[in-house]
Amino acid sequence: MLLQKFYKWIYIFGKKASERMLTKKMWDHAIEVKKIFVPSKRKMMYLLLREERGKIYEFINKQLRKEYIRLLKLP
């Protein structure tokens, strides 16, 4: 389903390539939080149906698995 002239770029747009995290670069940086920061658990701003919550959790887990996002453990 791909035009012949685009075959040379198929490795860039393939599923496997799209699910890998890019390598770290010197301009990448972390967002530092202040030492006095205390995370608080809050209720959701709006209610979701069970099916919607399931889809959100599925999306988050997929992104965690691909390492697009990471959870930091705070002291």
C-alpha cells in the first residue's frame, strides 16, 4: 500500500521504528522539582466511565512500556 518512491524511507515509518525512544542528546534535560515539593493525591477533575478509565490506563501503560514516559520515585 506504499508507493515505490517511498520504500527507501520505510524503516523510518514502520511500526517497530515508531515504538522506540530516540537516543538521549546533549540538549535533553530533566525537569527538576523543588525539594519542598510534596505530591498530593487528588480526585479526578471529572468523572469517567469505567470503559474510559480502562482506555486511559491502557494508553498510559503502553507509553510506559515504550519508555515514552517514566515515573519518578520521589524520596
